[in-house]
Amino acid sequence: MADAVGDDSGQFLMPSQSPKPAGTGARRLLAPKWHTAGLIGILVLAVVFGAWFQRQGGPKSGLAPDHRSVIGIYVTALLLDWALFYYVWAFASRSGTTFQQIVGGRWADAKSIARDVAIAIPFWVVWQATALLMHRLLGPNTAKSIGSLLPQGPSEIAVWIAVCATAGFCEEFVFRGYLQQQLQAWTGRTTLALLIQSVCFGIAHAYQGIKNVVVITMLGALYGLLALWRRSTRPGMLAHAWSDVYGGLRMQFLSRLLPF
């Protein structure tokens, strides 16, 4: 990555002539307000699409009745994530925001990578426990099953991993890197920014049904708290990508062997 902002502390810095300590003074927006409103509008469309998608083919059918189309669905999901990334990055960069300001620093050496891996691992354990608890508290899922979307062979697993890695990077970049910081600068309220980005993250997965939206909203809050604490999205990217890989492979191949 080119030209880091600050050192490897990963501190989120708003574009300005001189960095200011967190919590002091006004922060400059990462992009115009209309750009953020447009992003939220795109996510509202995801809710509409998700509601429509859940009603197609009857309540008992899966999301992909014909499994032969699953790689096409993977590629579509991958392209949509990169399109969302491009929408955010294209306008943020035009406003003078750097890549490192959104991500939160950079990996300067092997030690900094190891540090974020060491943070991501226990965070994922907490993430997994929270997901299981939320699913149990909310009861049975009445939405369409995502079982038919899970990979079954080597080629599907390879594309699935690519989709998970893309989601880990792009979604953390968009929701925790950009949206949470942008809303914090816009409203001046960290908690409000955290809550809004969590809800936006949840509704972006509306195609999975209401229960999963609630669960994913809670998990989005955890990712947001991690980004605030670490002042970087890097550990979240690692944990996010791994949780998606593990979740898909566990549901398909390991559900009878692992209790979690």
C-alpha cells in the first residue's frame, strides 16, 4: 500500500491539513454528504430486493433451487461487492481522502501483520459465540434456506473463498472504514455512527431474511467496535473473511462434527 497516513498505530485520520487527536475539533467528511445519502439509498434498494427475493418460489424453496447456477451467483455477489467498493472509493478519493485513512493505517512489516492476526483470532471467537447466541435467542429461521448456495466441489469452494475474501475486504472498507467514519464526522457522535452503520450492514443482507438481518446487524456492531478500538479495519477484514469461509464450509461439511 502506498503512502500511509501516520504510523502503524492505524489511527483513523480525517483528511485535513494537520491531523487532530480523536474526539477534538471538527472532522472533515471523507466524501460529500450526497454521496453518503446515495450509499444509504443503494442499501435501501437491497432491502426491497431482499423482500422480493424471499417471496419468490414459495416459503419452502431455497435461494438457489438449481445448484448448477451457484457459481454464477458467487460471481455476481463478488462483482456487487467490488462495485460498492468502487462507488465509495471513487468519490472519497476525489475529496482528498486517502486509502489509508479509510482502512486505518497500513501493514508496515511482518510484526504489524502478526499483531492484527492475533487480534482477529480471539475476536472471531467472540463473534462466533455472539452469532450462536443470537440465533438461539431469536428462534427458528422462517426465511428461505441458504443451504443450496453452499459450495460442494473444489471449483465451487475456490470461488467461494474468493467471494469471502472480497466480502471481508470490501464490506469492512465500505461499512466500518468509510460509513462509520463518515457518519462520525457528519454527526459528531460515535455511538450514533456505530448504530447506523450496523443497521445498514444488516439490511444489506436482507435477502437472507429478517432473522439474519437482526443477527448480522449485531455482528456489524461488533465489527464497528473492533474498528474503533484498533483504529483500523484490518483485523476486521481478516476476521470477516475467515468467518465467511468457515461458516460456509462448516454448514456444508462440518456441521455434524463441530458444535459451533
